[in-house]
Amino acid sequence: RLRTINYLGRTEFKFEVESPPQGRGCIVSPMTGEALTTKFTVECVGYVDYVSRLPLTYKLYQRDNVGMSNEINTLVAYSGTNVLDKITLSARGVAGVSIIHLFVEVKNVKGTTSTAHFSVQV
């Protein structure tokens, strides 16, 4: 807190905000499989940190809805490259459905993230 008496002044702040990594999304293969046996591969295409040009990290999460409004996000895989492979998924989501919702969080060294969502059927 700054307090002055009989003085006029001006203060200026400049904030630079890190933009999130940019890319074209993620592709999963195969799009259908058998729970606990199929090896899925997720490839995130074209992600770049245009500001720092430093490496990115990739975290794959499974999203399950529990009840009407609760969501659980479980970390399934983590990588320092844009390909996450040999991934097996659970038998079904917690809600008992055969469509599993996934997302990849792409993060730069400053913690700014982009997210790509997709689904597979098991």
C-alpha cells in the first residue's frame, strides 16, 4: 500500500502472459479395443511452445463421471515426447459405460497448458 500527501503520481505495471502450447490435437489408435488387453497409442500432433521453444510434457488422463456432478480424472500416462504408447485402459468407466473419455494435458516449462479431448470404446 502506498500513501502520499499532496503529491500526484503515476504507477504502471506490465504483465507478460505466457501463451499455451499450440498444436493440432491428439490422435488415438485404435479407436476401439478390449479393456485391459488392447495397447492404445496416443500421438499429439504439432504442439510447439512458440515463446520459449523448450520441450513440452504430455499427461494422459481418463475422465470418469461419478454421480450427477462429480468427475474423477485419473492420470494414465506421462511422457516427455508427443507419443504415449502401449497404454491399457480400465474395464469401463466408473459409471459402467463402454466409452472412455480421455484428455491430454500439454504443458510447457512455465506451467501453461493446452488440453485435447477424445474418446475410445472398450
